[in-house]
Amino acid sequence: MSIEAIVLIGVPGAGKGTVADIIEMSTNYIHLSTGDILRQSIKQQTPLGIEAQTYMQDGRLVPDNIVLKVVMEHLDTGHKHAHYMFDGFPRTLAQAELLNSYFERSKARLNNVFLLEVPKEVSVSRLTGRRICRKCGANFHIHNMPPKTEGICDRCGGELYQRSDDRKETIIRRLQIFQKESTDLVSYYERQEILVKMDSSKAPQKIASSIINLLPKIG
């Protein structure tokens, strides 16, 4: 196995998913969002999804063992020479250490960890305005990227809705949890000298371009 990976971490609303999508379209990195995978599991009411649902709907972090099961399954069944881009994972020091152990056993390599930093008020505004299509999963924003018809997806005509974890009270709780959990995580990657801090209040395309420029070897 010769897997290589980068990680995007940051507070909810830092734009990790959007930046990751742009990078994926411009490189050979595969965007792996644990949040999207868990939400899909919840939608399908799989055993893992049912277990994760009680945490996500309250804005709490899904336990490490559940998240890791999702990640390891994807890596073990994926291409053995792939480039992966983790979006919001790992989120805790325990997850980072377990991922590191997995990479060491698999002879995989984590090249860089990018910390997307954004003010609290920007994060709240971005998330409370987000709307998701129930049918195709497309993302919209009531201010930044509104649909042509309010409440209707431009792509498939499906209904747009606000996720329970995008409500203000839940977002505030998620921000508090991230700040509490991320201190040791950031220090862990700083000691490894692979952490790069990015100003995520800029346009997603600019952030993605900056990251790509720091990784000249990705295709």
C-alpha cells in the first residue's frame, strides 16, 4: 500500500468541504468526508448510522470508534495507491494517534495538515444559511449561493432543508466542542511540523489554490 493523504481541519463553517471539492477537481486527491459518510449512513438507517445519529442531531462529536470504523473501511476497500484528502478528520488527538498508527502499519503517509481558521461570526453565518437538497444532496446558501427558486434545488427540483446541526444553538455548541478538542490536535501536528494555517475567511477558490501551490507534486 502506498496511500498518501492530506487533512483539512477547522471549526464548523470554515469551508473545509467546499475547499476540498475544489482541490479534488484540480488534483488526483480523493475527497473523503466522514461527515457526509455518516449522514448517508443515518439516511440509510444502517447500524452505524443509527448509532451516530444520536450524537450528530445534538451537535455532539461522534465517538472515535465509530468514525474510525468508517475511515478504515474506506481505506481498506479503496485503491492501494490512492491520494486521499480527509475533511474534518481527525478531530481529536485520539483519532490522530489512531490514524497515525494505521498509517504506520499500512506504510501510508500523511503529507500535510491544513488548519482553516475563520472568525466565529463568519462560521455561524455560513452554517445557519446553508440549505441541502433532500434528493441529490446539493448545497446552497440563502445569501451566498441562493437557489433560483426559494426552497427548490436548481439541479433536480428537490426540496431544500436546513440540517438540524446547522441551527444556531447547535452550531454554537459545535464550535465550543471544537475549540476544546482541537488544542491538543493542533499541537500534535505542529510537533510533527506538517501543520499549515490558512485564513479561511477568503474565497474558497483562493484557499484551495494556496493549498495546491504548497503541494507541487500532486497531479
